[in-house]
Amino acid sequence: MSNPTIVSPAWLPDLMETHEIALWGAADLSGFSTPKDETGKRFLCAISFAIPINPQIMVSIQNGPNQVYAAEYIKVNNRINELSEALAAEIKNCGFRSK
């Protein structure tokens, strides 16, 4: 059975708000065979988040991706990578394992 406190600890919403991440969720993975960390332990929960692409850029796409979309895509993916690294570090600082 899922433990909501473990899956989404009380400090997690504040952490996401600090990083201006509005669209996110936490999942209980205890019933799944997840990859093992460097100590051989499986991950029991996961955090997922999304950074939206500018809607004006999305509506500008008529016949497949264009240069404006490609630039925005790179910008958003770079932001996701930066946030992933920052969140992983902060989660570890809170005493949890993170990858």
C-alpha cells in the first residue's frame, strides 16, 4: 500500500514552487521493478514534471517544426536538464536518494 508521506513529502510542493514548476507529480513505484541505484536499492517513488513550450510558438507550426520551434525546444530541454540536476541535488540534501 502506498504511503503518501514517502511518495510526496511535505517539503516537495515548496521545492517545486521555488523552481517555478507548476506541472508536476509524484508516483508510488513500490509495486514496480525499477532500476537499482549504485548501492543495489530500487527506487520506490518518482517525481515527474513538465515545462510547457510557448503556446504562440506551437500555433505557428503549420507544416512541421520550424526554426522558432526548434530554438524553443532546445531552450525548454535545457531548462528541464538544469532543473533535473538542481532537484536531484536538493532531494539528496533532504536525505533521499535521487538519480
